[in-house]
Amino acid sequence: MTRRGLLALAAAPREQPMNVVVILGDDLGYGDLGCYGSRVNRTPNLDRLALDGVRFTGHYSCSPVCSPARAALLTGQVPERTGVTGVLREEHDDSGLALGLRTMADHFRASGRKTALIGKWHLGMNGAYRPNRRGFDYFWGFLNGVIDYQTHRSTGGGGRGTVTTHENETPLRLEGYYPDLLTNRVVEFVERNGSQPYFLYYAHPLPHLPLQVPERWSQPFRASLDEKRAVYAGMVAHLDDSVGRLRAALERTGQWERTIVLFLSDNGWVMKQRQGGSGVGSNGPLRGGKYELYEGGIRVPCLLRWPGVTRAGTEIREPSWFADWVPTLTGIRTPDGADLRPLFAGNKPKERALRWRFEDRLVKTPLSVAVRRGRWKLIDVGGEEALFDLESDPGEARSLIAHESAVASRLRAYATQR
């Protein structure tokens, strides 16, 4: 290249990095969206996002509960590496996500983007574990796991009985339906930051219990559903509307075509009564739910729109999981994640094994281990093994372990790898 060409290249304006918005629902079941088969809930905004981009039908959380799932999403590493292997509760208030790990927010900040978390944190209540010390320039939300949406007090997952809402390090006491307050803040953030690239992690608290929503959201469902189901459907509708309001803000400010939008849920809806299940959510055709390594606990809805990269109306069936998003969105390699971008171009991925390990004595979940590789999944719950062909039996109804001992043996070997 000539000297004149080099000078022209140096003077040319660099293309601005894209905004990245990650929206995480809380306990939203695999079957709770219209685009995943729900005939009860009304989710026009998320259904539209599915039509505009990619709908994953084989996407997994790295855990069947919230804290370790969030840790994996933000670090690209499995729970055993993050220091968060189970739900962070009050006895964990002085610990959290391992301090030596960099988060997705750290990576995006290093790339020159402003970073923000609006919503639920649940990866450390105090000191160095808080969001502003973990790569986020801006934080507005609650630190613990579960709050009353009217009083804003913690009902579990840290700081029980207290109001844990903060703007950065400043405690806040506010009034109103909490998800409304969060969405207002998200829209405000988008409108104020249109001139600079950013990473926004919108950790939405719905539809996690408690079953609370303003009457105007549940009323349309009361003619056909009982009280609890109507409230739950209203909560899902509110979550969907929040996504619609975010999209409208991006479109109104001219940011939509330069913003990557990823939507997913941290784990499935809880089904067992002894674990707090109320039977109002849906994991579709999948077995089990939250706190379990059956598909209903770990396979989650996942939608992605990446302008210029994803193709509208695409379905991706290949297995993928939370640990993949750090390498996919940031380009940073992690020990447990894979860059999914070749999938978006229609390339077949190299087959790999996804592994889970989980135990929760409080809700009486025995030590459980699961491995998925290709069509096969081996699961061990409290010492009882089963093998499923997920292509023909996604509901895990028929164990084939007696007939496919060689397959089970191979998967068993993957379960012990690190």
C-alpha cells in the first residue's frame, strides 16, 4: 500500500462497536413463550424477536438454579470454577463470585464500552463482590435473590427482610411495582447513552415468585385461568412488555440496527411442590424443572438478534449453553465455552460434551450429575442412572441404559473429566 493509502486508512473513521444487550428472565420455563409453544401466555414482543433472529431449541443453562447460572453466563465458566455452585442464601452474604475471575462486563469495558447492570445481581451482597467491583460502571437494582415486588424487601437469597436496592453503592428506598421501576431505568439508560457503545445486562426478576403483578396485567387472563395462573400469565406478559419497551427505545433513538440483543432464562420453572413449585409455569414437553438436571430444569428459551450476523427466522437445534456467550459476544476464549458464530453461518459444530453437577440439601435435591453429547444424555440422580435419546425422546420418558451400555459408558467417562 502507498504512503497516501496508509494515511487515508489512518484518517478513516473507525466503525463504532455494537451495543450488546443481554436480557435474562428469572425462572421462565421453556414452554412459557408463544414462540416455544405456549397457548396460554401472550408474548408478542419476544415472539417478534424470534422471527427477527435466531431461536435456540437446544440451549442450556449451566445450572438448574439462579446464582451459578448467572455466574456461568458472566464468566464463560462452569459453576465449579466460579465458586458459586448453588443458590447464594443468607449464610453466603460475605461471599460470592470468585474474585479472581473476569466477567463479561470486564471484557466489554476493556473494549471501550460503557457497562451497566439493571436488575438482579445475586452474586455477592457485600464489598468486593458487588457489581461495581465486577466490571459494571453502573448498577441499578437489587443485590439479593428474591424480593417482594411491592415492598422491595428481600424474601430470600441474601439480606432477608431488608431493602437491598442500590444505585451503584447508594441504597435506595422507592415505591411502586419493582419491575416497572427497572424497565423505566432501562429505557432511560438507552435514551441517555445512544452516542456511545455499551453493554447492558438487564437481569429481569420476572416471572420468579412471589406471584405479584398489577391487576391490569392479570385481568385479561382471569376469564380462562384460575387466580394463580392468571397472575403468572400477567407476569410473563409484563416481562414481554418490558422487552417491547426496550426495543421501542432502541428503535426510537436509532440504535436498533447497531445493537445485539440476547434473551434467555436462568433456569426452568420449579415444578416440585416441596421446592416451592406452584404449577403455574410451563417447561413445555420437558421433564422436571428448577433444582433438577432433567431437561425442564436446564434447557431454556434463548433468542438472539445480531444485525448482519444472524438470519431472521432461524432455528438452531445444536446443543449450546451459557458458557458460550462470553467467547461468542466478546471473542475471549474460556475453558468451558465455544464461539457460536460459525453456527449462525450454517456451519456444523464439532460435537462436544456438556456436563452438569448439582446438589441442594435444603430442597432435598440429591447429588445429581448429567452429561449431554450429541443426541444422548446420561443422568445420575442420587445414584440412579438413566440414558435418554433426546432427539426421539426430549421428555426423557424412556431410559435406554439397559440397551445402550456402550453409550452410557462413554458418557460416564465424560462426567468425571475436568
